[in-house]
Amino acid sequence: MQEQADIYPAGSEISQLDLMKPEQDGDLLDGGSHQENGVQTNQYSSISPPGSPVGQEEPFSTYFEEKVPIPENTSEVFSFRKLWAFTGPGFLMSIAYLDPGNIESDLQSGAKAGFKLLWVLLGATIIGLLLQRLAARLGVVTGMHLAEVCHRQYPTVPRIILWLMVELAIIGSDMQEVIGCAIAFNLLSAGRIPLYAGVLITITDTFVFLFLDKYGLRKLEAFFGFLITVMAISFGYEYVVVKPNQGELLKGMFLPYCEGCGPNELEQAVGIVGAVIMPHNIYLHSALVKSRDINRNNKKEVKEANKYYFIESSVALFVSFLVNVFVVAVFAQAFYQKTNDKVHEFCNITSGPYADLFPNNNDTLQVDIYKGGVVLGCFFGPAALYIWAIGVLAAGQSSTMTGTYSGQFVMEGFLDLHWSRFSRVLLTRSIAITPTLLVAIFQDVQHLTGMNDFLNVLQSMQLPFALIPILTFTSLKSIMNGFENSLVWKISGGIVILVVCAINMYFVMVYVMALKNVLLYVLAALFSVAYLGFVGYLAWHCLVALGVSCLDCGGRAHMGLSGHTDIYLLNDMDSDILVDR
């Protein structure tokens, strides 16, 4: 039987009658099912990835010039060899949990609330793992990543709006990552490398590192593993030097209570959730899992891949959680409730170039990535500053690379681009370069906290545009073909997404109210109407997919979504042609 990717290329529109036609080899589709390797399959066992145009010199792929083979040893319930073969995508995904935005959120959490919000970090990481599980399952089962599925299932106008929203999230994240690298270069050079020069260096070396996969996918993944190791060692060194109180650390991690906390601590807790759960990371993870050689027509292989990817993601996010805990604990132990005059005194004793960075007053210390490195140097010696900068550089460099991959996947998926690989990398990098360079040229390295707050708000607002689609598509039998979400996952997933989105909307409201500008209030109100309308549109389709059939008013034909490869987004295929769960 000819492969589905050859029969139904991307962009083709198939009616239900077309699916009943005989195949080219004379065999009937027979309701869509047949036997292969002793396993019942059908044409909905997978949704084929976009096909390449005829005569295209380079395959229409990013990161996937090769597929990592999976060892065949079916007799074992668990195989470390197989786990090792699947190891890679989860660690690349976990880098988004270690980007400069997360590092800054961690250090501010420790400096403002001590150990009291570690349980929020733990809970956000667990929620992130559950959401990443959905992303990985979509990629494994369908052979398509989230942007490709959105391209096939949503009509043109919502699809373009969705793409623009996700691009905004990627631009905001990319700006934080590139600026983080530039700050690291500034700290390592004792201020000799200005912010704009650090941005240019980061952009250049990112281009170089991105083409490491030309030397082999596993070598690229090993390089990312090396950067994560650098982060773990750097921030682990700070942890050992500062020696946090282990009892307070464990209490803060496992006791979900914040004694004596006020609005500032609540705002910081919301910021932690917003920094950990990144919208573009859902799109990234659903694409990275395509790099393994899996026969999606074989239910056993698909189920096995889902299992090993979940284990690998759990290990990767556990490592990222430990690194985040290192940062929170260091600043909780050393700088919680510290005042500016105390820090000013220490920095003057060292007679370093940062003596005048902190005012001589009794206000509570305010830190960011830059000032955090400086205070570590003042209190614990120059080595602490430089090692901190190395960790931030590794975080910024790795997250910048994965952010660029996210941009490529999103653009080629939503827009169905058929460009050369270099053109896609160049365009994706260019989108975020202009605003980042403007910030670097006109903004002082010592006063970037306001920009980071704005970028965090921007990314928080884009979160529904990743979470709602991933829950929608992974809940549909016609797409997941026997691997759709169970009732428990549908309910719990819906609750989790509702809570996360509500938390982030609170974060946005707090930020807007703090601006104290009537004109901005009016603009925000007008924007909120359009924003909530589109979120409501996506949520409506999601609820129908979850089984709330009473909301399916008018049926599929009147909503303009029926002319796609899958029969229809919101109507499951007949259960008798599906692979048994």
C-alpha cells in the first residue's frame, strides 16, 4: 500500500467521497482499515507531514535530516538502550525552563520571598510536564507538530491570527534570551563589551551553533546537554558557596503556604508560573519528537514511544527544576530582606567597578540577572560573579537556539513554507533582531527590569494560543486514533489550562494597573475585547472537542472548517475503524 504521505500531500483537500475511492494499486480502503504487521491500521493512523515539492533540492525539514533509529528488543518491559535512543528532545525542550527569563524570576523569587515560593515552582514544573506530555503525544501519534495540525484544522483567518500571536510570544522570549547573553558578555568583560555588542555576538554565534546538526543530530543534542551541564555546575557552585538552609528549603518546597506574604509575593508567584510555562515550548516539543524513527502504523511502537518520551521529559524537567532551585535558594539565603545600604557597603569594600550601582538607602534590594551577578561578586568574591555569568551565558545561548528552532517550526507549519533551510533560519533570526538591537542600543544594562516585566506579560498573554489547541487536538479520536485523551485527562487538562490562563491574566492585569495611565487603560480595554473574543473562539472549539456537543451549534459545515485532510476537527471518526486502544 502506497504511503499516506504520497497519497495525501500537504494542502490537498479531500472529501469524504474521495476517501471511499480505491487506491492506485486496486485495493479498496475498506472503510479505512487493513492489516499490517499483524496490527489493524487505517489511513487515520497518522496525519502525514507536509510533502516536499517536486524537484526541491533540500528536504522540507528542520532538524530532521536524519532519524534516530530505535533498537528492536521487544522482549523487555523497559530498556535503557531504548530510553537512550529517545533521549534528546526532552532536554532541548527543558531548556525553555532554564532561559534567562526563568533565571531572573528565580532570583527575584528568592530575594523577595525567601524560600516560601519554592512549592509554586515545583507545582508549575509538574503542570509543565503534563502539558509537554500532550505536545509529545501529538507529534508521536500524528507525525505532525502542533503548527502543522493547526494549519490543517483551523480556517484561514483564525489560523493567521493564531500564528501572529505565537510569533509575538517567540519574539518576546527571544529578546529576553539574546539580552541575557549580552548581559553575560558584559559581566564577563567587566563592562567592556556593551549591550549592543553582546547582542551582535550572540546573533552571530547562534547562526554557527544552529548548523551543528549538519554533523549529526546526536552531536547537536550532546551540545545542548553540555550547555545544561554548564548551567548545573555554575549555579550549583553558587549553591555550595552560599550554603542555603536545607530545612527551610524543604519546608518551602513541600509546604504550600506563604506565611506573611502580601501583594508583592503573590505577584512574584504568578510571575513564576508565567516564566516556567512557555507557549512556544509546546510547539517546539511536538516537533522535536519527530526526530525518532517510529512506525506510526504500529500501535505498539507508538505506545512505546509515548512511554519513553514521558520518562525522558520527566528526567529532563527534574534536572531543570534542580537548577532553578539552586538559583532560588542562593538568593533566598543570601539576599532575602537585604537593603540597598547593606549591599552598597559590601560593594564599596571590594572597590570594584560596581560600587555605585546600588543606592545608599534603606529600600529593599531589587535584583535582576545583571545586578544579581554583581551582588554575588560583592558578597562571595569575583569568582562567584564570573561563574554566574558563565551560567547565564549557557542559559541564554541554549535557549536562543531552541527559540530559533521554535520559530522555524511555527512559520513552516502555519504558513506551509517551502524554503531552503538557510532562508528559514535567516528569517526566523531576523524577526527578533531589530527590536532586540533597539533595546540594546537605547537601554542601559542597569535598567532592564521594566523591559523584562513587559516581555513576561507579553508571553503570558499568548499562553492560551498554545494550551487550548494542544488540548483540543489531543482529545480528538479522528486525530489521535486511539491515543486521544481519556475523560480524566480531558477534565484535568481543561482545569489546569483554565487555572494557568487565569493566573497569567491576573499577572497582566496587575502589570497594566501599575502603569497608572488612563489612555493605556482604554487601549487595554479595547484590546481585551478582541483578545478575549478570539480566546473564546478557540475555547468553544475545544469544549466541543472535549465532548460538550450542545455547543456545536450549526454543525461543522457552517463554521468553515470542513475542507481539510481530517474529516473535521470536531467530529470523531467512527469508532469501528480506529485502532483499539
